[in-house]
Amino acid sequence: MSILVTGASGYVGQELVAGLLSSLPDIRVTMTDVTEPTVPASSSAHKDRIRTVQADLTSPKVVDDLIKETNRFDTIYLLHGIMSSGAEANFDLGLKVNFDATRYILDRLRETMPGVKVVFTSSLAVYGPAPPGFVIDETNFPPVPSSSYGSQKLMIETLLNDYSRRGFLDGRCVRLPTVTVRAGKPTQAASSFASDIIREPFNGKKAILPVSQETELWICSPSTVIKNLLHARNVPKDAFGESRSVNLPGLKVSIREMLDALEQVGGQQRRALVEEKYDPTIDRIVQSWTPNFSILRARNLGFSEDVPMVENIRHYASRFTLT
């Protein structure tokens, strides 16, 4: 069995590759990114089952060389992309990477590997603001994005759903909550601060909070996100029904509750490293995201629920704390 992971240099990509290799002993994984991905440190024992490829997926020739009939994959995980703030700041680049390149990949796959399984990481940014307290499920509220990033994700969802309906591909569009706590460096995502305010204090560094402590988010721990990405490829395609999109489980939490959990696990001195500095651009994007979601469809499809915030932070601290 052979699996392709795009965007494999990112934190979620690295964790996914490690999860694939540890849970599926007979697979081979091809990792691609715009710079050649590194092998996850936890997967060093599996180097003989990993192929790393530097690939600018906006180049049709590069995609043609990567995806061809003589190099077949059983599952493709599409994780690459320009994140929310980056796509908002540079519309043309976001469209080129998030939509144009992804569409070309899907067309290349349906030509060379018809019916292949494709797991596409979408985002809950496909939804705009909902009325206060309104709980969104996949059928009761229309996805009308309030950002270019969300629009680009929704366009690919629509395309992949149609390709699946026609039998061209076997698509699964999983809408990720804000993944927190991410290890590594801050990203271009508008939600990057949700990890920064936990990760940086545990590294002995200051973190900037650009929104109010009363802001509520729909988040999910990395371990649960990876568990659900692994599960996505195993859901029977007929179980999805007419739509291949699903809102993955998460946890509604306010920034204040996150900071309280930080203090409970790491102490008051770490909480004191979080500095409030309002950013209207970030706040505008974040306030367009609703924190209220039903997980009934995800649960019925076998996806796992998330852990409490304190457990999430303890797990991060046990793996990554430097100070």
C-alpha cells in the first residue's frame, strides 16, 4: 500500500505521517512539500518506508511527474495550502495554491488513478457568522465563507463532491477545527495565536493574544485530529450519503478558559507571559467563525470526540516543554 501526503512539512502533516507509519506497518508514504520534507523524528525507524519529494504543486509538470500511472497510490491526503491570513493578504497566491493547484491534482488523479481515495483537509472557515448560540450541522446552515481561504476550501469541497458523485474519485472532505496546541513555529493562520498562547509560555517565551479573552473558538487537540484523519480513509464511501463533507468533532472553549487551563497546568508564571495586543484584522477573521457545532454526523461516521482542554495542554507539555 502506498499513500501520498501533500503539505507534509507542516505540523499536522508530520504528525499524520508518523501516525500512518506507526499504525500501518505495511505501507509506504510519499511526503511532498514546496521544500523537501524532513522525516518525522518519531518515525526514524521507518525511513525505509518513506520517500520525500520537493514539489511545487502549482507546476503542472511537477504534478504530472509525481502523479502518474506507474506510481500509483492507494490514498492521497491533501494537506497543502496557504493558510487563512496568508490567503486573505495575498488573494492571487491563495487562489493559485488552494484552488488552482488542488484542482489540477484532482484532475490528474481522475485521469491516472480513477476511483482513488482522496482525503481533503477543509476547514470550518467555509461557514460565515451564525446567529448567537446557533448550533451548526452539515444541513441546517449554508456554508457562505467570510474569507478567501474559506471560499477556496469550499470550492474544492464542491468539486470533490461532484467528482465522487460521478465516480471519478472517492473523496472525503474533513472540515478541521482550529488545531490546538500545535508544536513548532507560528503559522500564517489567523488562528495561530490559539496555539501560540499555550506553546510559547511553555517554551519560556512571550505570546501575543490579538483578540478578547471572551472570544470563543471551536478547537481540537492534535492527537484527536490525527486519529480522525486516519479514520477518514476507512469510512465506507456509501456511509457519507449525498455529501462527502463532515465537520470534525471539537471543543468549544473561550480564550479565558484556555488561559485558565494554561495556568492550571503550567502555573501563573507561564500565564503571565501572554500579552494582550488587539489586532483588528485577526479579530475580524476570527469573529466570523462560529464556535457552535453539532458532531452528530461525525459521531455516526465513527469519528472520535475531543479531550478536555486541560488534558490537551498536559499532553503537549509532556511531549514538548523546553523550560
